Amino acid sequence: MCMLERFFCFELQTAGVILGWFATTKSLLSLITATFGYSYIPGLVNQTIIVINNVTNQTDPDAGGYIETSTNVVEGLAVALIALMAIDFIASILLLYGTIQGNRLMLLPWLIENGFGLMYTILVTVILTLAVASNPDQNSPGASVFMGIILCIPLGFSIYCWSAVYSLYHWFAEVDTQRARLLGPMGGKAMHPAYQTYERV
């Protein structure tokens, strides 16, 4: 895999801090929103079923049990989603802290978690692209190209961000290896310098 030397105009360690702050803020806001929205699930499920029954002009005598079952399923999915958001939040904090402290191992949770996310996004993008391309009668060539661009731009940016953190991880590993060689038989722990260091003149 080709290693990046910079992230746009930023050095890799600066990029790691920027991505860490962005990911931490985004995941925290998503986690707070999902947690508050969890309490509204029963009412939303109830109203949705009522609207569906009104549109179809049907009345289900066992609507109460159906609503309860649907609510339990949606609540279970919501709990799983909140758990994934919590994992993403923790991984983002570790990314930020690991970049500042120069600890490459703290970058691994974010790389693994976002790596699975990228694979899922790539799979969905390929499926949607094939679905659009397989219906030329319903979609004009211009619309298909536009849809492909819309899907590929955020995917490409996500891959670029992941590659920057992956390159930063390898850069930390190389620096730690070089420092360990310099220490030699004297021993000691190879430490990468923190993100911001100041020397007294």
C-alpha cells in the first residue's frame, strides 16, 4: 500500500490531530442524538403503524401485540446502533490521544473500526452503482454518471482519511524502530516525541 507523506497541505501528525478532533466531535454528537432519540421510539412506532393502517384502510385486531413486537425490534436495533456509536467515540478519542502522545497502538482501534466501515461502504456503493447501471431504461446515462460521482466522492475522501492515519501509524512504527536501534544495548523504551514539544532557548 502506498504510504502518504502529507494529508493535503498538513503533516501526518497534524492531520491525525485534526481527524481525531473531527471524529471525536462527530461521534459524540451522534451518540448524544441517538441516546435522546431512543426515548421516542415507542411513540414513533405507534404513530407509524397508525398512519399505515389509515392509508391502507385496515384495522388489525392484534395491533397492540404487533406494536409491542415492532417496538422491541426497533429498540434492539437502536441499542446496537448506540453501542457502535460508543465504540466509534472511544476509538476517536484514542486516535486523538495516540496522535498527540505519539503512541501508534492507540491508532489501531480507529483503523480497525473505520476499516470495517469502509468495506461496508464500498460494498453498498458497488451494489447501488450496479443497480443504477443495470436499469438503463429507467435512468439516463447522465443520471447514472452523476449518481456514481455522488457516491464516489465521500467514499474517496473516507479512504484518503483512513490512508493518512494508516501512514501515520507506520511512520510512528519507523520512528520507534529507529530510536530502539539508537538505544541499542543500553535498553530503555523507544518513545516518539509528543505532538507539540517546546525547547527552552
